[in-house]
Amino acid sequence: MADTQTNIDSYTVGVYSVGEYNEEVYTQVNDADINDITDTEIDDDSSEVLATNITDLLPVSTRKFEDMEVLSDMAEHFSTTLDPILRMYSAAMSVAMSRLEIMQDEFKYRRMRNPIHHIDSRLKSTSSILGKLKKKDLDLSLTVACNNVFDIAGIRVVCPYIKDVYLIRDRLMAQDDLIILEMKDYIENPKKNGYRSLHVIVRVPVYFMGKKQLVPVELQLRTQAMDLWASLEHDIKYKKLSRNQNGCSHSDEDIDFTAQLKEVSEMIYAAEAKLEAINSYLED
């Protein structure tokens, strides 16, 4: 199916970094010291010494942006440039969410078991978008981002059983105004570490600022068990990264939990397959 590009004017995304600040050091003074300070006249030369010097507090790369008017203009321009783009993706996410909520309402009306346990959504941060562009070795512009990073708007659909995941997929594919851009089945073909989920990227029709845009939204469909595994795997990966950065143990860098994580994933998958078989027997 032919891909339809999102029409976005070209902007270049600037990278702004925030420096680390030194902790303030407080010293105790007595009344005599205060009186001495009060009675002392400050001459012009000494006032330069007492003046607040912020140069050392600013990262070297940002010292040229010390002027507050420049900073204000940069912040306003950054916000003005990104706001309409993010609002468009937010609108696309709302459209996709409403489709899923309509499904839920239909199952409720028909007194059928709801195949959706819960739904989460998020907009990708600017830093994450930049990171993905750099990883793909692409130009750091909004036009390139909107036509190459398809998970700026993301929705996670968590279902009770594996069969529910594919039911929701089929319901989405039946909607002829949604364009299926890409589908990756990590349930049938899990990742090396055992990650399982069904990823579907759809282009959603959005009427925004007088134009119809086909905006990509990534949907991750998984079971509650898969979602539990993914959350714990993320926590383990984050803790390992933090330990390495803090220099807690040199041996941590050599530890690979991939095999253990995959083993747990397979155990969970086998367990939920048995639970699904029991549920299917009761529903028939």
C-alpha cells in the first residue's frame, strides 16, 4: 500500500542542553562578623569581587545564550514551531483512541466479554525523536521526523488473552479509512530477549487547521502477562544501566540477562496459553 506523507513545513530542530549546577555552600557567621560587614564601606573595586558570577554555572556550549531576551525568543520560537505539530499528533491519537473506545462500547452493548483490559497513550518527547533520527542517521528536521518516525504518537492496548489481541487487530483492519502502514508480530516471532507484542502502525485521518492529514500512530497490542513482563524487563534494564553509570561494579557490564529474560517470557507465554484454553472452554 502506498505511503502518504504527512505535509509539514520544513523546520530544523535545535538541540538545547541543560547544565549541572554546583551545590551551594553555606557558612555560619556570628554577630561580630555581621557588624563588621555592616560598618564596612564597599568601594568600587571590591563590588566587582562581590558581584554574582554565573559564567561558571553555565555549560560552555550555552554561554553564548546568556542574554535573557535571546533565551525568551528561543523558547517562544521553539514552542511556536512544535506546538502545532504535537497538537496534530495528539489529535490523531485521540481519533485512534475513540475508535478503540467505540469497540469497547459495542462489546458492552452486546453483553460480550470486553477484549480490552485498558489503554495507555503517550506523545514521544522531543529528545526521543531526536535520538531516533540520529540512530537512523537522518536529518534533524521536523519534516524528516514526521515522515520517518512513526511512533511519535503511541497507544498501548492491553488485552486479557492472546486471541483478543488479534481480534482488535482484525477490527482495526476492517476500518477502510485507516491505512495500515506496517505490522510486526512479536507474539509469533518474539525478540531475542523474549519481548512479545503486536505492533501496528496506522495512518489516521485528521482534519486539523483546515487540512486533512493522514497522521501515523503506533499501536502496541499485548496481553496483561506480556505487559507485566515488558514493565519488569524495562525496570531491570534501567537498573543495570544506572549501576554501570554509577560505577557500582565493573562486572555488571559483562552480565547479560537476555537468556533469563527469554526463559521467563516463555514460561509466561505457556501459562497464559493454558489460561486461555480454560477460558475458551468456558465460553463455548
